[in-house]
Amino acid sequence: MAEHGHSDKFVYHEPGLQHQFSDMMQQEQSVSIGMWAFLAQEIMFFGGLFTAYLVFRSKYPMAFAAGSNRLDAFLGGTNTLVLIVSSLTMALTVYFAQKGNRHLQIIFILLTMLFGAAFLGIKAVEYHNKYVEGIVPVAGWNARAKAPAGAEREEAKPCWQAENLEGDNYVNPKGEFIWADCSLAKLAQDENFLTTAEKAGYFSNGQLDGDKFRDKVRIFFFLYFVMTGLHALHMIVGLVLMTWLLWTAFRGYYNADYYMPVEMSGLYWHFVDIVWIFLFPLLYLLGRHFVHAH
Amino acid sequence: MNAQEATAATSYGGGIPRINYLNAKTTLASWLLTKDHKRIAIMYLISVSVFFLIGGTFAATIRLELLTPASDLLETGTYNKVFTEHGIMMIFFFLIPSIPAVLGNFLIPIMIGAKDLALPRINLVSLYIYWIAGALALYGLMVGGVDTGWTFYTPYSTTFSNTYVEIVGIAIFINGFSSILTGLNFIVTIHTMRAPGMTWFRLPLFVWGHYAVSLVMVLGTPVIAITLLLVAIERFARVGIFDPAIGGDPILFQHLFWFYSHPAVYIMVLPGMGVVSELISNFSRKKIFGYEFIAFSSIAIAVFGFLVWGHHLFVSGQSPYAGMVFSFLTMVVAVPSAIKMFNWTATMYKGSIHFDTPMLYGLGFMGLFLIGGLTGLFLGALGLDVHLTDTYFVVAHFHYVMVGGQVVAYLGGLHYWWPKMTGRMYSEFWGKVSAMLVFVGFNLTFFPQFLLGYQGMPRRYAAYPPEFQVLNIFSTAGASVLGIGMLMPVIYFLHSLWWGKEAGDNPWLLPGLEWRTSSPPPTENFLTPPIVTWEPYEFGEGSGLELEAERRREAERAAV
Amino acid sequence: METTNWVPLFPEQASTFAWQVDSLYFYLVAVSIAFTIPIVLAIFIFAMKYRAKEKYGSGAEIHGSMVLETTWSIIPFIVSMTIFLGGAIVFFNQYTPPENGMTVYVVGKQWMWKLQHETGQREINELHVPVGRNIKLIMTTEDVIHDFGLPEFRTKADIVPGRYTYLWFQATKPGKYHLFCQEYCGLNHSGMGGWVYVMEQKDFDAWLSGNASGQTPVEMGKDLFENKLGCASCHAGGPQQRGAKLEGLYMSTVHLTGGGTVVADDNYIRNSIENPASQVVEGYQPIMPTFKGQVTEEQLNALVAYVKSLTPGAPTSSSSAGSAAPSPAANTAGAAAGAANSMAPPKADRGKRTAPGSNPNTPANSNR
């Protein structure tokens, strides 16, 4: 056990050893337990959202299926691939740090950042698409489009025959959340698989109510934006972390004996990846068979 | 001289060392940018005391208003804000940080023989976050406050309340991270920073208690963070999952809220229990009875505490079968606390008991927590809870466990470790007086509230039916005594800083590791890093204190 | 089924399961005493007997005892299980409504209770029930969570927006019992109380048919105005006044918002109760809720008679010019409590006092 006298000037310290630790092993153990504990609490943080999602999905499966099908699974899937590759480059960063190869370390940090930025870019495209389609759940936060002058007012169709307003038909003067198509609810009603909550939640006076169905779809999009938004925030923090890692790696702080910060950053990055692995199927892949099988 | 004696002799033998953590550097920056856990603890002490005073002022206002049945001192709307802010300030900004951030921060490294916590900069960040959150909460209070109750039930808080729910909600959200980082730091420290020879079962029970509470802080707090964040978003964006008018579910809010807030009440008692284990065994000068049982019961309470949140939802519209499960588990979680109570009592058997102020607080805790814990059984019994929930019975119960429990333990701990932290002794006479005033005043204030609750007086009422007035007057009278008892320490503690007798490093000649360094300790805690070879609460042969005891007896004989 | 009226510390037992709840309570008190006395006694005895004899002496070397630990883990566990079982049984009784019985529908809103019997009879802040019959309440709320609390019946249940919750009881003694809102719901939570009147079956039948009291129309109208319908909370005068002054109103000339005047005759008064938004007095906010459908014809007549009686010298038909038209002094700011009744989503008020007269829980002389 290393002994320390009154003055640290006369005792050799390994570079990077913090003053409160007696040796590097203690420091590494501490940092590792700390990071795992931190990730555990992050799981609890997202856990609240997953709980809310599960509760509402089991109450209103048709509304959630309808919303989920409007998400772009291709972009979501691409993002999943991007993140998985970024986790690979991150793992390689740690590997090369362990090997003491500063050059390749830096390359892989850069690649990781590239993929991370790509993820955020694709996310931004997705969010923008929601904006122009009028499915951002906050009133006023969607693209506004007045009805073209002289357009004939079509007779209001019941919501299970209405189509969602897209492209030239997109009319949204106040930028509200618009959802016209409740056909999935009608399907469930006809084939008798509505849940108890749905039997009350979609209907007014015994009739399918498009506005009530829309409110439930809106909840799906609310959870979508909060969950992916929180995840994106964590990605941004991850990118900041990578920037710091890049700088310190460039300055040569890490070597075969001391690369704990790289490993801990890797842990964080993998965690953010894993959260997405759960988010993607729950949000994007849900209920596709209802739409495509009928 | 063997290792124990050597460690015992590293003290200066009395008096305040010329250089200690308080005066090592004296610039403002050296305090605000410090990494020293002891300085951070002192800054927390000052901060939590401020919030305690604010919350206490609100308490006094509530009791004054409730002297008369009508809502005459305050308008009803103001009263609603006062009780809400009383709850928020006391729970989030005083009780939850109190013992861990003040006593835990100060003592855990010393008790395990380390130089500092494992992550000192995280400790400092935790303090900064607490200050930012506190400032935001105070700002929210000053611009008008909140009137939703500290429980923020929806849809009142998301849609109907006209007060600053977002600001205060975000303040609590931010404060949660202070709590999480403190807990995280303790977990890491207790795992990796123990001195050589300090095995898990040689740790003081104060440390075990803090380990258990850290598990709760780290795993539970994020849930309230996300819940309040969602409430704030729902208020702001008018879309969300809690207001039924837009398709949400108010009972989901209650489940998410109480999933944290029930474990939170164990955050507000486990550290206190850790302190009491120290007080009882040290002032009985005897090993604690059933060390392993007390240690494991803390862990059991932390774990089971996560399983009982539904007992706050018995009448909420939750399914009766869920109610039965939660009631059963609530009864189970009561058992570890009972075990502790018996073990503490048995510790006093064949002890050599001194009745210094800290011991009085320790005994006070035992009496008050006993009543508080037993009345928890009343509320955990389903059929009885239907009658008692949302009445003053609940108010009395939780004040008995939180104030009679944690606050009394906090005061006991402050009195016990004051000489260690400051190097000074306070006036023992006034200490005893205030301890007794607190005990008597507390019972006078809150016992009548059990009766009021059974009679049916609802809680959160600014105005109440006249037949409840007599007991309310008793309660307010008691509150005045309690208030005096709690304000007195402020005076004599401050007095002791300038005019108190120098304590010396081990005023009561106790075996704990914290008493084997100077008072106040040097910045690095120990001049020579200790090596531990003795059991905790070792008063007998292995303590190494015999030499010092003999020295003191000599000195006293000579002084006569 | 004993009653405990003579003990001032417990409310009356007025329902069939009240004695069960009280018995559980007494059992728990007994258990608490049974645990408290030995522990406190032990603490006292040890404190005295083992007081330090020598300043630096130490206590005996005792580590623990497996036997004791096991004993005092198992016994409390068994006791707590008995408490759980007792509680679960009573709970089951409290929340399993019997098949046969009367149903009453309850709607809570900030800050009043609206009840309706199966036969159509409506009540506000009061519930009349016959003794000895099962009463089932089916409840919901229009705004926030409230709680229908009946201490003397030892039961309560939250009412939650967006769903129905239920409660049942069978009253055992005629009398007047408290109804409290027991979930914090905003400004006037403490004022949201009322009374449950338990009556003999024949009295209940008489009440149900509408003519329980022998009051004159003016007396009945006064009772409705001050107590049952909460009109006084806005119209009673004093600094709380949000509604037009009604003294001297009858047959005076009233200026309406948006210009125009009208004479305050019987029809005007009736219309103000049923459709207040259609003719708002100038200088006042359009916040009075409508009572259409909430008052019977008979009650409407009584109210009109009462308002007329507030103008001195105004018999039922003559039209003497009373005092000046209600002064349009805008003496309030912001939405009053009544706004909650007519606007959606209602916003709670800030900083307004409980109005005198509208709260059955406060003494009548709380006039500030």
C-alpha cells in the first residue's frame, strides 16, 4: 500500500491519479462502480417513461398502432444500424486505447462521433417530417397551411373513412395536431378486439368519435417525442463527452496502463445505444400487421 | 505499543490543532471550490438550516391559522400555498439532504479511514446543484409559490392550478440530481475507499445506514425526476399523459409519484437510524446488540421500501386486489424497523449509560419513532386506512416518523459530532434543556392530531368544523414549545464557536475511528492513515483506549 | 354492535361496518400498547439500573443473541399478519357493495357536490337517505380529484375524472352526519363539505315527494339561497360580492352589458337563475352558473319569492320602484369560484376567502 507523507511533492504519483486515491487500482474500481451506478439510475429515469408507454399501449393498442405506422421505420431502422456501428467503433476505440495506439484511437473516436452526428441528423429529418405532416402533438408546433381558396368543401366523412391529410390535401391553419383516420379503431370494433379502455375511450354516445381517437394517437406521439427527445439529449451529451475524449486522446493522456476514461465513456455510449435498441421496436415496429395484413 | 494504541495516540492529546480543515486556507474561493468533503458538509449544514427555518416559519403559520376554525388569519388560497411550500421545503430541501449531506459527507470518509470521498468533485457538483435548485425554488416561492400540495396530484397540478407549478417542479427535478450524486458517491466510497482492515462487518452502523439509503437515493430519485418533468411539460405544452380531459390517466401519476416518494420516506429515516445506532451504543459504552441484524435490516428496509408504494393509493380507485398486495408488503416492511427497536433497547442492557445531550436525542428518537412506526401499521391496515387516510391521523403519523425520527436523530447527531466538526463543546445544560423541550413540545403538538384524525378532521383544511378546535389549540400550544426547543441550538451552537470549551479529539473517550483524529480533523483526515484491527463499538480490551482512560483518570485525580 | 357515543374521542358509529373499523382500531391500539409498554419500561429500567458508575467504565461484552433476534422477528411478523388479515376483511366489506340497494349518483366539482337519486331528485351538498337500507354511490368528477368522505360511516373513496368510482354504506341511526371532501382539490377544498341526513323510511319518502318541510315559499327560498345552493357566496354582500346586489332589485331598472335596460320583474329573476349568461348586469363578470335542471319548479318559485322579499314593500305583484339599480361597482377581479361551474377547463381562483354562508363547516359568524 503506498504511503503518503505530508507533502506530495516527494512521492511519485502515477499520472492521472487523483489525490484521494492511494493507487490506480482503487481509482479505477471507484470510477467503474460510479459509472455503473450512474447508468442504473439512468435506467430508472427512462423506466418511468417506459412504464407510461406500457400502460397506455395496453389501454389503447389501436391508437398506438395507428401512430406507430406513421413513423418512418426505414429511417428508424437506419438509425438503429448507425448506432450499432457507432458502438462498434467505440469498442474499437477502447481496444486501441488499451493497445496504446493513439493514432487509431483518435480515428475511431472521430468515426464514433461521425455516426453519432449522423444519428442526430436523421432524427432531425424525422422530426421535421412530423412537423410538415402535422403530427407534432403540441398545438401550434406544426406547419400551417390554409385551405386553398375556392376549394370545394367536401362532405365530412366519418373518421373511419377519412384519410390523413397529406401533401396537397394538408390543411392546418392553426398548426394543430391533426389526425383524421380512425380506421384501425373501426377494424377492432368490427372484429371485436377492443380493450375495455378503448370501448369507452374512442366512443361518444355509442359512435366512434374521431376526436377522441385523435387524442389517444396524440398521446402516442407525445411519448414518442419525449422518449426519443430525451434519448437525443443523451446522445448530445455523449457527443460532448466524445469531444473531450478526442481532445485528451490527441494530447496523449492515455496509454496502455491508463485508459479508464476511454472505457467509462465507452460504457456511457453503449448505454445510450441500448436505450435506443429498446425504443426502436416499441415505437416503430408496433402493430404493423394491423395495417399491412388488411 | 500495538496498532490500536498507536492509532489512539495519534491524537494531539487535546486542544484544537493549529492547522485543521477549517483554517487550512481561508479565501472564499478555497471554500467555494473546495474538494474537501468536510467543508462541503459545513456548507450543506448552513444551506439546509436556511431551508429548515423557512419551512419552520410556514409550519408556525399553519399552526397559527388552525387556532380558529375559520380561515381568518390567511385567505384560503394563501393557506394552500403555505402548507404546500412547508411540505416542499421541508421534504426536498431539508429532510432528504440533512443527515446524508451534512453528517454523511463529513463522517463517512473518516469512519472508514479514508482521505476523502471517492469522487470529491462530484460531491462539489452535488452541492452546486442543490444551491441552484434551492435558488429556483425560492424564486418560485417569492413570485407566488405553489398550491398543489407537495404531492402535485393531477389534473389539479397540470391543468387547474394557477400557481408556479413548472418552476417549483423543475426545482425539485434539479434537486433530485444532487441527491443522486450524493448517493452515488457514498456507494462508491464505501465499496472502494475503506482503510486496510476495515472489512464490511467492521463498519460503523452509521455507514451501513448510509449505504442502504444511497441505494434508495440512486434508484428511486430518477423516477420523481421524470414524473415532475412530465408534469411541467404537460402544463407548458397542454399535451400529456396525466389529464383525463386529453386522454391521460391521473392514477398513473399517483403510481409514478409514489414509486419514488415512498422510498423517499425511507431516505428520510434510514440515516437517522444509523445515527441512533451510534448514539445508543456509544453512550451506553457497549457494543451494539445484534450488529448484523441491524446492518441487514437497513438493507431490507431499502429493498422492501420499493415494493409498498401502493399503500398511498388504497382509496384512489386502485384495484382492491392490488391494495391487498401492498398492505401485505407494508406489514412485512414494518418488521425490520421493529427488529432495530428491540436491538437498540437490548444494547442498553448492562451498559454504562451516560445521559449527555446526544443520548437524550437518541432516546427521544426511540420513543417517538416507536409511536410513529406503530401508527404506520394503523395506516397499512386496509380497512382502517379507508377511514384514516387524508385525515390528521396521517399528518400525525408522518410527523412522528420524520420529525420525531429523522429530525431528532439529526439534532442528536449534530450534538454528538459538533465537537468533532468544530473543535468546540456547546453548553451541556442548554443542550439538555432543548432536547427535553423538543420531546415534550413534539408530543404536545402531534399526539392530539391522532385523535383529530380519528374524529374525521381532514387534512389540508384551512377552515374546519368548530368541534375540532380544542385539540387544534393543544396542538398549536405544543408547537410553540417545539419551536423554542428547536431554535435554542442555533443560539448555543453559534455561541460555542467563539466561546465554547475546546473539546479535544475524543471528549467522551469513544472507540470510533472518527474519535482517533483531532477535532477539527486535518484536511486529509488522518495524519497517519489508519490500519483497522478492532471490531466496531469495541469498548473492551481491543479498543486501545485504556491508556488514555488511565491518563484522564490521573489528570482528574490531580486536578482535585 | 356497541356504540361509543359517550367517548368524545370517536365519532358516532352510524353505519353497519363502523363497529368493525373501530374494533380494528382498538385492536391496533391494544397491540401498540402491548409493544410500547415493555419497550418503554425496559428503556426506563435500563436507564436507571445501568447508569454509568464510573466515567470511563464500559458496559458488558454482549454481541447479540440469535434466540432473541428470532423471537422478536417472528412475533412482530405474526402480529403484523393478523393486522393485515383484519384490515383486509374490513376493507372487503367496505368496498363490496351489496346487490340490493338504492343508488345515488354523485358528481363532485370545484367546490360543491351534486347528487341525484334514482328517482330523479337532485341535491346539492346534501344527501338524504333512509336508515337501514344499502346505499350505493356511483361517483365521478367534472374537474379534479376529490374524495367523498363520511367519517361517521367510516368510509371514503376518491372520485377521479374520467372514470366512475363507487362507495356504499348502510346507515344505522337517523341523524345528521358530516360529509367532507377528503382529497385536496384547490382553493375551497375546506369549504367543500355538506351533510348526510339519515331519516326514517317514512320521513324519507315524504322528503322524496318534495314536501318535507312546512316552510313558506320565502322561507324555502331563503334556505335555498343561503344554504343549499350557495347563492349567498356571491350575492351576500361584503367584500366577497361578485354578483349583483339583490336587495331592492325587484322591479328596478337594470342596465345590462352591451347596452339596454330591463325591468327586474319575476321573469327577469327566473331567467337570471336559469339562463344567467343571457342578461348580464353591466359592470359584472358573466360568471354565474346556470341552475337550470338543478332546481325544481317549486324551488324556482321559492327563490323568486325570496328575491322579491328583499325589496322592502314589494309584495308579490306590485311594482314599487325600489332603491337604485344595482351599483355597477366592479368590486372583484378575476374569476370567482362560480366560474368553475360554467367554463371549461375551469381555472382555480387565487387568494379568495371562503365566502361566509356557503360553507356548512364554518360558524355562521365568520364574516370578514
